[in-house]
Amino acid sequence: MLWVKAFHIVFVASWFAGLFYLPRIFVNLAQVSADSVAEKQRLLLMARKLLKFMTLLAIPALALGIWLWMGYGIGRGQGWMHAKLFVVLLAIGYHHGCSVILKKFERNANTRSHVWYRWFNEVSVLIMIVAVILVVVKPF
């Protein structure tokens, strides 16, 4: 079980590294002037590659988490686990939201400012803080 838990933590941390950085690329994309085509294309390429990579990291993170929950019974029937599962759904939703935003940038359909993306960037931090507190502290 400790090996599964260790790799779960590694993949979750790696996935969240992408969730922390991709919105930062959105900040930069929102600041690119219309005549900077090369800069925009470079940032879009970085964002596409990062999204693919973090999606590949999310899959084993989620699979190992399910293994810990269903296979070893960690947190089964406990309130903190129900809350954590909700937070995991929020993280998946945030990940999906990032892919939707990237598609908007690719279509030149972004309507939000770099300031909005700076705030959006903080959502992943809040998600991780809540998840860690639920797992470590188990408040209920």
C-alpha cells in the first residue's frame, strides 16, 4: 500500500504543477499584443504540450487514488473522504476548464484580461490546500 500511496502523491504533485503553470501561460497569452504572432504561437505550443503532459499525469494520479480508496479502503465511509472526492471533482473540472480556455486562445476568442487569469491561477492553489488539509487533518 505504501508504494501505491507514494506514487499517488508523486503523480498528484506533478499534475498540480501543471495546473499551477498552465494558467500562468494564459496570463502571458492575454498580454501578447496582436502583432506578436510568433510569441503567441510559442506560448500556445507550450500550453498545448503542458496540457497533454498534465493530462497524462492526472490519469495515474486518479487511478492510484481510486486504488487506495477502493482497494485498501482508505477513507471509505468517512466524511473527510467524501469532501476530498468533491475536491478531486473540482480539480478535474478546473483541468477541463483550462482546456476550454486554451481552445479559446487558439481560436482568438479570448475576452478576459491578464488580471482575470492571475486570479484564475490561484484556484488550483486553493484546491490543493483544501485537499491536503482534508487528507492530513481529517477534520470530520
